[in-house]
Amino acid sequence: MYSDDARQRAARLGLRLGRPNLEEFAATLTEIAARDRNVMVVTSDSRGSGKLVGFGQRLPKQIVEVGIAEQNLVGIAAGLAATGKKVFAVSPACFLTARALEQIKADVAYSDHPVVLVGISAGVSYGALGSTHHSLHDFAALRAINNVSIVAPADNKETHAAVLYASQAVHPVYLRFGKAPMYDVHGPETGNHVRSAMVVREGTDVAFIAIGEAVIHALLAAEDLYDRERISCRVVSVPALRPFDQGPVLAAARECKALITVEEHSVCGGLGEACASLLLESGARTQFKMVAIPDEYTVTGSQADIFRHYGITMEGLARTAHRLLESI
């Protein structure tokens, strides 16, 4: 996921390489469920990939396995929620938000059951398994369905906060997790909530508005640009695409010369388009660029290969920022 230069930059910043967000999710959920027998997990042959083997061993009466049947997964989760259970429905994001989209729309969102839909191995985490297994549509699909909060944590701290938030939510929530170990992007004072966008680095030349596991690459790019060229970069982490915290985005548009959105998702229907419509409707005037997966089937390769190809890396984002500022 990270070049040697990026790892060295992270080391100079004192950033700690944590565990995959998916492991933080499983550990946090296990502790919550151990205190509350109404918390349940439903999986679709994804106990292992969801890091929930330990959950099942510790709390065998609080986990249900439905097999490779994502539509049943969501329907059963909605039924359990209707009886008062707090249900986490765990499945690969590519299948959960495509094959079971009708059940999400009707059984969960329209019926307003507080199911937590957990999309694992999201984005291009499956790497060389290719476009059939990539989840580059989930933000777009779920943004078009009313009554589903959409949360994609950037690091372990945001993940911990996201699971706590979801466990207490009274309406449906979608949580999105990848597979790679994540550097910390938050210090002790930030990352304790996920309903608001958070400035993780101040700056006035260009602002990176990033979501989920792309945030770290924006942060490293910001530091690289400052060290090499004294370009001042702001970095805003947007853990929740719904509810969408507009304030920090509008502030960045007022206070910075250029805005760049960064996401592990299609350019269609994700963070970039949410910010673009916000800026246009607000009358903001700033240079703007979306960095995401283009409207095409991805190149074949590992997650790191795909990130490099589409410029979702420290080096690629630094080049994009430099070109954008030159165009002003």
C-alpha cells in the first residue's frame, strides 16, 4: 500500500502503523456484544474474512451464519432487528450492496430497522480478483437510498468510534472497511467521533478532502508537498458521507486556493460528486479536482498497484496538487 518514500515520511511524522480497520471493528464489536446479549452478528460465509472467528468462539449464541446468501443475510438481519436485537450484517461490500440492494432498500431503510450493514474488503481490497470483487459503487448506491448513514473510517481510532456510534444508532448504518493495516491519522484530540468531518492538518494553499482509507495518502502527500516545496496543505477527514458535514468543506473552499477530493470509489456518486454539488450550490469559487477510480473497469493488480495507477498515493496526490495550483 505504501512506497518506501511514503513509509519513511510516515516514520518521520511519528505515525504508528496500526492493524487493519476490519480487525479493530471485530475487536470493538466483540467487547460491545460481550456486555449486551442483544447485539448479534449475521454473516454470509464471511466469519473468517470478517475477522469474527473469535467473536463466534466467545459468543456462539450471538452469531448466525446464513451461507453465501446475501439477500437472506439482510432479510434475516432486518427480522432480528424487528424483535429488538441490535444486528450487524457482515458481508463483502461488493456483494452486500449489489446483490442485496433491494433488501437494503425495502427491509432495512424503508422499514427503518436499525441494522448495521458492514461492507468488508471494500473498494479495491480484493486486488487481482478484479472488477467483479471491487466495491466502487457502494457510496453511490446507498446515497440514492434514503435513511442509511454511510460511514467509512480512516484509521483504527475512527473505526472504534464508528462501531460505538453504529451500536447505538436507532436508524440503519452502513460501515465500510478495507483489509490493509492503517497508519494513525489522528492525535489524542481528534477521531473520537464520526458524525463530523475533522481537520487533521491545517493549510491554506490546497485542501485534500478525503474519506476512509484514502485519508492517510492525502496526509502523507500534504507533508511531502510542504517539505519539498513549502506548499501549505489542509487535510480534512470525512468519515461520514451521510450525514454529510458541509462546514469544513465550505471552509476549505473559502480559505484555500484549490480543493482535491480523494476516495477509493468510482468518480460517479461518491465524495467527489457530493462536494462538487455542495460547492456549486453554495456559490463557492475554487479550483476543484476529484481523485478516484475513473468511470471504467479497473486495471488488474494488487490494491497497491491500482492505487498507484490512478494516483491515489502520496506521490500521485502530490503531483495532482502541484498541477492544480500551477493552473491557477
